[in-house]
Amino acid sequence: MSTVAAAVPHFARIRPSAPAFSYDLAVVVPTFNEADNVERIVASLDLALDGIRYEIVFVDDWSGDGTAARIAAIAADRTDIRVIRRFDRRGLSSAVIEGMMATMAPIVAVIDGDGQHDEKLLPRLFALVRSGNADVAIGSRYCANGSTGNWDSLRLRCSRAATRLSQMVLQSPVADPMSGFFVVRRDRVEALLPRLSGRGFKILFDLLSSSPEPLRAIELPFEFRARTAGESKLGTGVVLDYLVTIADRLIRRVLPPRLVMFATVGTLGLGVHVAVLRAMLAFENMRFATAQTVAVLIAIAFNFLINNAVTFRDRTLKGWRFVAGLGSFYAVCGIGALANVGIGVVLFSEHHRWWVSGVAGALVGSLWNFGAAMLVTWRKR
Ligand SMILES: Nc1nc2c(ncn2[C@@H]2O[C@H](COP(=O)(O)OP(=O)(O)OP(=O)(O)O)[C@@H](O)[C@H]2O)c(=O)[nH]1
Ligand SMILES: [Mg+2]
């Protein structure tokens, strides 16, 4: 018998007989420099969640004020409190995602570490998700009876404007899509993970705007409390991050990412074309038509290579399929070029401006290239 096998009965004897405790809810608390708040948040969660099997998962971004040590002191004699410490990382959304993925509990809650959210609402939010009535239950400042507390008018105006902007992007009507206080099924988040931007401050908005079909959301009102200790982390960086996220969502809605990538590769291909043309024309007695033809052939091959590796990396062609694909891509681009010239010439003959005719031809040609490349060269198998 091997040493390991011999050791197994011994381990079996000293392990507790029943499997570890399982939690119904994990409360994720992101913290950055909240040392003076952690005792209070734990005490208030313990009080509010009496009767629910929950664990608390702090995610701390290496706070310099000893937040993690204060959490460790509270957790010393408890197994239901943990802290994930991230070194050299910042970002509320990514912290929350990592906290959610670190638990086995089927339902997760997110609450600020500074005591501004009303934890007494948690059991009702939890019940809404657990019963299946909602995919996500939100503590809302902006639904009827909710309140932002005593914010100054500038912050209120900014928050309202940002909320309206995010509502324009969302398909589902949510009064407070920027709330940092909500409960959601963990498997829902897991399914959306590849689509999340994970950037910035607004994880709820990220979740709502990433879901292909609208999440069923229910909002319950609460009053946002004032901070009693520590400092706000809301700054211009956060606002910029938010605007980038909104732009990202809008672009994705209007233009599929694959088309954007294809167009970017096409633009790079134009650069290759010009570089080759210039190099060829440096030869003495080089005919323009010859140089242009070689430049086109090389530029198309370049586009094919990059699109094969990046734009269609989920359908990358290899071996003889690579060769056949290159052939079909030449054919596709050839037809695209004919369509480009044909449409340009027709429009110009109808007395449209030269550049309108030219751009319209190029647009139709490029869209054709994209559509045909997708349906022929890199068709789904
Ligand atoms: N882990 C982690 N937590 C963060 C980060 N930024 C903010 N937090 C935490 O996220 C929660 C919300 O941040 P706050 O600064 O309170 O934001 P806010 O509540 O919108 O603003 P105030 O009303 O001014 O407090 C707090 O618990 C912060 O400690 C971060 O980069 N990483
Ligand atoms: Mg706060």
C-alpha cells in the first residue's frame, strides 16, 4: 500500500463527519479604506439577517488604513466572515464580481461597507430573489418612497443625469439602475460574466445592460444614509469610467463588435496597401497598374490573416480550409470591389457629388465584404 493510501483512513478519522455548512446568501462588501466602518457593518448585518444562513465576503483592495486587519480581528472566531485581499488592484465593479464568484451560496447581495445602505431591507430583497419573483432585487433611491438623503444639489443633479443616461441604454425600466445595493442569483451573474465590462463603479448597471434578455428586476425603496466615517471614493475618474461604459454599451447595441473589428482590420489593410504600393513604385519602370494589383492582393491576404486570427477567432480556419478560405475571401473582396465601383459610377452619373458617390460605393462594398465573409469564408460549421 502506498504511503498516501495508508494515510487516508487517518485523515478520514480526523475530518468532521458531516460536510461543511452551506450558506443560502453571501453578502459581498467591497471596501477601500473603511477601517472605522467594518465593525458596524458586520454588527448591523448580523442583526438584520437573523434567521438566514449567510456569510459575509469582504473584498478589500489593499486598503492602507488597516481595514483588512480589522476584518481579520472580527473574523478570528467566526467561519462565516472572509476577506479577499486584492493587491495592486482597484475598481468597485471588479471587486464585487470577484466576491460573488468566491462564494458557493446561490444568492448574493452587494452592500457598501460604509453603512449608507439600509441593511434592514436585505431580508425582503433576499426573499424576492429566492422565491423566483425577481432575478435581481434592488434597494432603490429613486423609486417611490426612496431617497438620496441629504445630498447637496450638485451631487443630486449629477446622479439624476447619470441615472437618466443609463436608463436610455437599458431595455428594462429600472428607476435606480446605478444602485450599489442589490440581491441577485449567482448563476445569473455567472452566465453574464463574459459580457460584463467589469470596469468602474456601477456593477448593477453593468449586469442589467449586459443581459441579452431583460432581467426581471424589482425595486424596494430605501433612504441613502450619510457617511459617518471614512471618505468617499467617488471622483472624476469614476465619472469618466462611467461615460466610457455607457459609450461602450451604445456602440455594442448599434454596431456588432465583429463588424467594428472587421472595419478596423480593413482600415489597417488600407495602410498595408499604401505601403506596398509606395515600395513597389520605388522600382524603376514599374507600371502603376502592376504595383496597384500587387498591393491589392497583399492587402487582401493581410486582411484575411488578421480576420482569421482575431475577428473570427472562434472560427479560425486551418490546414486546407485556410487555403480554401483565402481563395473564397479573394472572390468575396473581388465582388465587393465590383459593387463598390458599380454603385459609385451609377450615383455619380445621377449627378451626386463625387465624394458622396465614392463613399456610398465603398460603404456598400465593405458591408458586402463583411456579410459575405461571415456567410461564406468563415461560415458556421
Ligand atoms: N474593493 C474596493 N472597494 C471600493 C473601491 N472603491 C470604492 N469601494 C467601496 O465601495 C463602496 C462605495 O464607495 P463610496 O465611496 O462609499 O461611494 P458612494 O457611496 O457612491 O459615495 P459616498 O456617498 O460619497 O460615500 C464603499 O464600501 C467603498 O469602500 C475599490 O476600488 N475597491
Ligand atoms: Mg458610500
